[in-house]
Amino acid sequence: MIDSTPRPMILEDAYADGEDARHFQLRLVDPQATDLAAQPGQFFMLAVPGHGEAPFTYVRAPDAEGRFSALVRRTGQLTEALFELQIGSVLGYRGPLGRGWPHDLTGRHVLVIAGGCGLAPLAGLIDAARDNAARLQVIYGARHPGAQVLARERARWRLDLDYLETCDVASPGERSGSPVAHLDELLGQNIPDAVLCCGPEPLMLASAEHCLKRGVPAVHIWLSLERRMHCGAGLCGHCHIGASYACVDGPTYNYEQYLALTRAAGLYSTAQAIRHC
Amino acid sequence: MLAAHKLDSPERLRAHLAQGREVQEMRADGQGGWHWQNLAAGDGLPFEPPPRPPLTSAKPLFFAEREALFRFDGGTFYGCLPEIEPKVLFGVSACDLRALAYQDQFFAQDEHYQRRRRQTLLVGYDCGHSCAGGFCTAVGGSPLVNQTQADLILRRNGHGGWTLLVASQAGAEAIAALALPQAPEDWTAERDADLAQVRAEQGAQAEITAGIAAIQAASVEPERWEALGLRCLGCSGCTSVCPTCSCYAPLEQREEGGALLHERVWDSCLYTGFQKEASSHNPAATAGQRVQRFWYHKFGTAFAERFGAYGCVGCGRCDVVCPGSIGAHGVMTRISRP
């Protein structure tokens, strides 16, 4: 049976990590084996007592002491309350939930495309793939330099990864524009075996289409889709994508699954809808 | 083959089942409404099932409109589960039982729902005629109670009396002490005749069949959904009365004494903010997108395959309550037009 009761965790530390974003260090009071098996791309429900629960991804998955980290951007009343909490506060935790990134990246050429806070669910994957992928390339886009997140992780990746950054509004002399605009330069004549993408949905869809045209099969292009979630168990209904629920069937989907779900459901975009309003 | 008994009166059966169980039955409120009522001990009023599905289905008796999930006392989270006494739902129509079977699958891992379900004996009721607006036969259902979806099945027989069909072990055990006589063997023919009668009364329901086909082919254009969306007030009438709708939202509040109570309350996919995220991104920002979602959830192939049935049982409640006339018939007529 589903257990909808959170387990306690302690807010151990937090530091500013991008515009309106903080990187929280958390500790589960009583870590379970399932917590230690959390995979990059999975998520947990964070309860801020009095303000409800919301889904966040792991930047660093729980260790044996139950310590893990999560990046949170201040965007609503729950995160507003979270940012005001004292170190040592008790929070609630349910997880790990959902499906993470694909596991079979060993020996593959992996391309990671991230936008904004979409870098967070990819951080653990990047650290794992740097050890076992045949080739790892990362491109990260943000609106402007101040909006970039995970500064400490990026500083590390800059040293020893094939890593590019771009901003919509860049500093003079720096790379600018969408990550998609730089994919040809990044890839040259190569076709990656797997593309993992997380960021604003238009960026993910544009990235997927670009990679598809370059010859990457849709089943090897992975997206992490953000949806409103409450239960994390496929019951409350909020995170529907066609006939699937992102909290249990996602949040990672390969592009073929995404296209099949949206086509079967006859889904159309808000932009299409507004043309008919 | 079901065991069939001759029953002198449903009231006698009801009084017998009331021993050790709470009994709930639909009763008229004298103002045109019908509601599930807990019957007092010794209640002897005649069993009179409502002439058409009342707006309240059996759904809220299992999937509560509002209930606590957990409490937080400042240091620890405590799960809240309902304590349920044995009960019997007396006289549930085939469509509502079919919806309950759908919910049984959907909430299979939900302990709140299942605690209520495990403690409830279901006494179904065969409809001999179609209710006004009903279309159960057009969506794979039947006016006759499916024997896998109830414990006992009540039906009026052609001799002016009653027949009781035993559909489960729990049902057989519940009536063993009554030592009811066997029913005349013509009950199967009578059921066949009832089904034929209701099919004839409901007719072809061509717009329902064509609408389902259009949804499954994903051939309804966005402009048609958006036109339907203009008629949606986002009032949640359809989702509240629909016996298979199951969406919910969290609600958190502080109790006396300072503890926090986290509840779930019914929600509606037709509400503007149903999918709106904290960032303001809303994948279902327009009413047309939300109306489309509602009907895809009811008739989409993937859902039908997963549940072995449509998420619409043909009760017609949405047609009754929708102020914009976009209940099942209103929508299916509009999307099936060339």
C-alpha cells in the first residue's frame, strides 16, 4: 500500500546558488535502503509543515548517513517558507519517486543539454557518466550569468569535462544564445548515442527535434518533464501527460514515448489553443 | 452460474443484513434529491430505488470528499487512517457498481479507500428499464449488475416478487441463515429480456459511439475543443458527480493545539489551476485543453486498455449538472459532427 506519510529530515545547511536559488543540504533522520538506491533524475516530495509538499530532484543522492542535497528556486509560497527556515528545522520527505535517467550509458557517447534549474536533475548523472561514459559532453544555458545555478559543481566540471556554457544575455565576449544554437559546433560530425535534456519545455522540444534531425533515434533522446505533482503515486491526477502520470511513469521520458503519448491523446499546445480562442 | 433465491421482500433481506452492519440506502429527501442514508435500527420503510441515478454516486462512501492523510506535531509525522465498521450498501445500480470496480483498480494501493471497501458488502440492483438519459449499453455496460462487481444482486421478477442472486462468497455467507428457497429457473431469461428492453429504450446512441471513435483517433481539431471550452465554467459539477473521477488536492491547516493536519480534498481537472506550476507554467492553460483532457481520460484507448473498461459508465449525471450543456451527450454530439 502507498504510504503518504512523510518521514522526518533535518535542514542542515543552505547556501545561495544562483538567482533566487539556494542549495539545501538535508539529512534523513532514519535513512532506508530505498533512499540509498535513489537514481539521478528521480525526485522526492519535500514537506514544509504548514505549506504542503512539492517535488524536488536530488543534486546529490542520499549517502549512508542520509545526507543529500537539492537545489530550490524561490517561486511559490512553499519555497518562500523554505527559504525562511532556520538550520535544524524538521522537514518531511517521501522518496525516491519516479523514474530517473536511463542506466545503460556505459561506453556510450552522452550529450547532456541543460537549461536554467534543469541542470539540477542532471548533476548526479553528469558525475556518474564522467566515470563510465565513453564520451561526455555537456552544454548548459541560462538566461544570464547571474541566473546560473550549481556554481560549485560547474567549477569542477569546467576543469575536466567537455563542457560549454551559454546565456541568452551573455557577458561581453562570452557565448550567447540557446544551447540548441551551439549543438552543431559541439558535436561536429559526431552523433551521440544518448541525449539527456532538462530545462524549459520549449528548450527540450527544440533540442529533441534538433538531435532527431542529426540522426539520434527518438528512443535515445531523454527529457525530464516538469509537472505539478502532489501525491507522487499516480493518484491525484495533476501531473498527467496524455495517459501517463509523470510522478510514476516519468519524470524522464524518451522522446518517442513523449511523442506517442501526446499524439494518442490528441494533445495540443497552449500556443495552438490560443490561436482558436 | 449464480445461485438464485426467491425473496419475499427486500426489506426482510435488509433487516437481516443489518445485523452487525451499518446499512446505507438511497432515500429521497422530499425535494427531488436522493442521498445515501444510514438506516436506523429497525427501519422498515419499503425499498424504493431511485428512478434514475441520483447525483451522489457510491464514490464518496469510499473515496472521501475530504480526509486526513497525516498529522505533524512539530517533530514527527503521524499517518491517519480511517477506522471503518462493517457496512452494507443496499440497492446500488449496475452503473455505479461498474464505476466502483473501476475505482477499486485505480485505488488498489490506497489504504484509505481499501479500508472502506474491504468492510462493505455490496447489494446491487438490476434495472428493468433505462433511466432517462442513461446510456450504459453504449459504453460497454449493462443495466444488469455484473456478478464480479457485487456480493448480492436484487431484481424484481416477472411474478411480482423478487429474486436474489448470490455473486460472491461473502454474499452467500451473509444470507446463509435466511435459508431462502431456490428461485424459479426463468430468472436468466428474465434478465436477458431486461437487457434487451433497456437496449431498445436507449437506442443506438450513435453520437456516443462516433465521439468515442473520434477521441480514440485523436481526430478532433483543437478549435473544436476550444469551442467546447468556451462552454466550460470550471464549476467542477461534472467531476464531482462523475462516479469514476478521482483527482484530489492537498489541504493543510493548523488544528487546535498547534498540530498540522494534511488532508486531501476532491479536485477537478477542469479548474484553471489544476496543472499550473509555481513558475506559472500551465500545460493545460485553456478550458478547451482541460475539456479535451477530461474526455480523453474517459474514453482514450490507453486508459480503456489499462482498466478493461471506459472511465464512463453511461449514468448521464454530467449531462444533468453541466450548466454549459457539455456533459457526455453534449460533447459527443459536437465532436462527432463532420
